[in-house]
Amino acid sequence: MIEALGSKKRLMILRSLSRGERCVSELMSELGMDGKTAKHHLDVLERYGIIGSEFRGKRKYYRLKKEILIQISPPPSRRFMIAVVEREAENKV
């Protein structure tokens, strides 16, 4: 899970998908990525089960499948926690 979330570009994709489903071209335009880069990061997120996809015509749409909570706290608690909530996200395809 750390590998999947350990990239600024993947976090940008997740933030975008938290606002609703997107196809690759929409993500490319919104995030300023080329197609190969966007597809690579989407494949990683999909492999970890964080996002799902569905073809509609010639376009592939991506959506969040899981809710992810990240907590990073300064001292004295020094907490670093990533929690994956195993329920379907609200924005379904």
C-alpha cells in the first residue's frame, strides 16, 4: 500500500478521483500528465485494488473503490497511519 501511495502523481490522481470518475484524457488534461505516465500510475492503483475501471465505448473510466485514511502526527504522538476502509466508495461507475 505504501508503494501505491508513495507517489505525488498517484496522490494527485486519487484526489481527482475523489471528486468523481474520470477517463484517462480527463486526468491527463486536469493533472498535466502524458498518457503513458497517467496509465502507469492508474495501473499501479488498480493493481492494489484502490481504484476500479470500466470501458464505455472506447473510453476507460476510473473510480475510487476504497476509502483511504492517512494520519501523520507530529511529536509527541509521532503517529504515521494508513487505513484502508473496505467498503465501496460513494462515487460508483
